[in-house]
Amino acid sequence: MVHSNNQNVVYLQTPFYLKDGHGATSVLQNENMNVDIALYIMSCIRKSITERFDYNAKATKIGLKNTEVEIPYYNKVVDYIFMDKFIKVVKKLIIKDVVIWADKKIEATKQVVLKH
């Protein structure tokens, strides 16, 4: 996972080269990381940096190092299982909502077609 001072946070599964000569960049690597855990942590990072930094208050290397990011813990250990399960549930809820929306759109389209 990569964060830069332009407040972008991205997750890359493959090795990469990073060239950023104009600002602060942080790279987070962890053997427990997967896409869903990365999505959870990226949301936590975005929340923390948007509360602290903006256009006039740039995310400097020192500023980033001193920024606290709240993540879930269980028994004083980072709870990767919770993060993974949480994102999976959110994805299912989003899919459910999209299906409901699509069904309504299909039904509305059928009603219009029947009238014409």
C-alpha cells in the first residue's frame, strides 16, 4: 500500500518502483495484507489524513509519521480478520443494493415499454 502527500492511497499487489522527488511518500507492507484488508486500512488512512491535511497543510514526511491511524485491535494485536470480514460484508451489501436498484430500473423500463 502506498500513500503520498497528494493524499492518494493505493494498493498494489505486484512489485513496483516508486519515484517521488517532490514530497513525502509512505509504503506499508505486511504479510497479512490482502485486497480487502488494504481497502479497510486505506479508508482509515484517508479518514486520518483528510482530518489533518489539506491544500494549505501538506502531508509532509514528519506530519505523516506523527499522524495516528485508528485500526481495529483484538487482545492488543491488529485484527486483520475483522478488517477482512468487515470489507467482505460491505461488498455483499453493496452488491445487494446494486441488484435491488437494477431490478427497479428493469421494472421501470418494462412499465414504459408496456405503455408504448
